[in-house]
Amino acid sequence: MSMTTFPVDALDHAGDGLATVEGRRRAVPFALPGDHVRLGDDTLELVPGSPHRVAPPCPLFSRCGGCRMLHADDALYAAWKVDLLREAFAAAGLAAPIGPMARSPLSGRRRMTMSAKADSQGARAGYFARASHDIVDVERCPALAPALDAALPSLRAIALGAAHAHGEARLVATLCDNGIDVVLDTPRKKPPKPARGRRKARAAPPPPPLPPPVDDPAILRLTVDAEMRFTREPPTIALGGVAVPFPPGAFIQATSAGEAALTAAVLAGVGTATPVLDAFCGLGTFALPLSRTAAVDAIDSDGPAIAALEAAARHLRGRRPVTAIRRDLMRHPLGPQELARFGAVVFDPPRAGAKALAEALAASTVPVVVAVSCEPRTLARDCAILVQGGYQITQVHPVDQFVATAHIESVAWLRRP
């Protein structure tokens, strides 16, 4: 190997290769350990040679910004992903016992966000390019569940139709148990401000035209700019064996395999404890399975999600009660006294974590905490708060449902000795 090349010896948190070039650590996109880089005019040229490199199963790889690690073999990829979790806990001063990673298939994603744009260069519908807001046209996607991938032509037609009418659009498609829910957002124009001295604004512009008709039988519902435009039948999703009405664009776990792994880890962590608090409960991903053995208070700030969970809970048979409560736990966190009656607390917050709830739990007497997270750094921070309050981390379970990306879910079990 030429003296002007430098070995790639590690991966960073984003999946880029790392090389020490003239004394500086440099990140090199699409490089893997075992590759080399050559220094040019302030640029780095990749010299492939890694034994871990494989042929990406997608022709859009390196252009599309979605999947970053399709070029790495399974052994390197899995080790890198678990290391993301381990390093986050180490940075928080914790040596957490991390178990084996539960895996989802690549073609498992049941939720897809598509952007569309129409301009003088033509119309495009797909995903954002790497580190850019340019749109890469996507006609097939190996990361999607087969039923969602099969509907891509219809979803593209809806998104492109809206882009032609409004310049741009954003479409979210979710694969439910009985078909696909579609939410379309377009730019909204505000009415002009009134001229000085006038009391009334001019009339608002006419509503935008409808998107093209929905002929695909797999598409159950279309919501445009928060207005329902089409319903074939109400979408539903089964959580813990309970059918839940699916609000437009609601959150569900990225893959069914990932949801199953997370739910199993949560149930095992809670054990026989009752009652249980499920904080940031969403539609009831954990609350409904937990209701087989425990009474559950389920709290979330999302009104439609809480209403859907409440509707599902009314039809429970042979289960313990689930009480759905709307409350913004970020602005109005629970206190130690409110927590005192629970035998276990489960929380699955947004990426920002649950710092206020962790602080309240650290000052509480709750014996069992199960923390679920999609962001290792905030999970480690919250676990560090709990450890300072007397909890012990007994196990951390990694769950890979965002395959070929730098995102990893995990479930941490904590107990008071």
C-alpha cells in the first residue's frame, strides 16, 4: 500500500469510516475498517479493500440518505450497532450488562415518509439524499415491508400529484393490519395581512385541488392537510391482541418484529408487578399487553392516541383495567408521591428522553423501572439518574428495527435492591 494512503480502522456513530490522516481523525463516508484513504487536494479518496464490504442490496445506496450500512457484512454491522449502545452508557459512567441484539429483517419497515417536489427540473418523489434536501426518486425500496413496497407506485402518484399542484408535498404511509393509512401535507398559504387602516383581511385563497383519486385497494384512508379526504375502511392495528383504531399518521414501532421484541422485553422486565404506569404510552403498545396481568395507567400527551387507546380499552375482556390519561409529561411530570402506588413504571419517551420522570423516580419508592428508548445517549443519561437514586441496571436489551441505519432501540431493566 502506498505511503500516501491511510488505513481506516473504526466506524463513527453515524457509520462513516474513521482514519487518522496527518494527525487528524477524519470521517470518510462509505469507508469500512480495512479500507484505506488517499489524501488529495484537501479531499479524501476511498481505496476499497475491507474484508467486511458486501454488495448493497439497493441500487440507490450511497445516493439515498436512508440506509447507511448496506455495504457492511453482518458481523461488522451487528458489532457496530451494539457498540453504539455500549459507548453511550460508558460515556454516562455506566457499565451496563448488554444482552444479544434482537433483529428485524431489512424488508420490515411498516412506516414510510416520502417527500415530493415539482419544479423546472421536473417532478421527484422519494427520500432525501445523504446530508441534503435534494430528493432521490424512489420507485422500489428493499427496506419496506412487502405490502408497503407494493403500494409505492400509488403512493408516488398521490405525492407527485400534490407536488404538481403545490410545488412540494410530504406523505406519510403506515401499514396497518388491514391496509395502509396515508397522510399528505402540502404548503399552506396564509391569507395576506390587512393594509394599514383596514380592519379586515382579504379573503383567504381558495382551497387547493384534491390529489388524484385513490384506486389502490390497499390504501384505506387519505388525510390531506388534517382533513380526511377518503376512507375505504377505518385502519386498525392489533396491540397485545387488542384491535386499536389507528388515528391518521399515528406512531407505531417501525417493524412488527421490533415491536414484538420490545414488548417481550418490557413484559419480562415488569414481571408480576402491579399496578403499572406506562408513561408516553402512545396507542398502548405496552399497556395493552401488560393488561393481561396488571392494572395499567397509560399516560400520553397525544389526544388522538389516548382516545384510540380509551376506545380499545372499553372492549377488553378477561384483562385488568387500562386507564388512559391525557397529560403532557414533559411540561407536567409526575412527582414521587404520584408514583408511590405503582409496582412498576415503564417509559418510552421521544428522543429527548425522560429526564424529569427519571428524577422523580429516583426520589420515589417504585421497585421496578423499565426504560425503552430509541436514543442511546438520553437513555444512558436517564439511567444514570436512576442509578444515582439507588436503582441497579440488571440488563439492557438492544433491538434493531431501523436496519442499516445508525438508530437502535433498547430496553433497560432497573430495580431497587
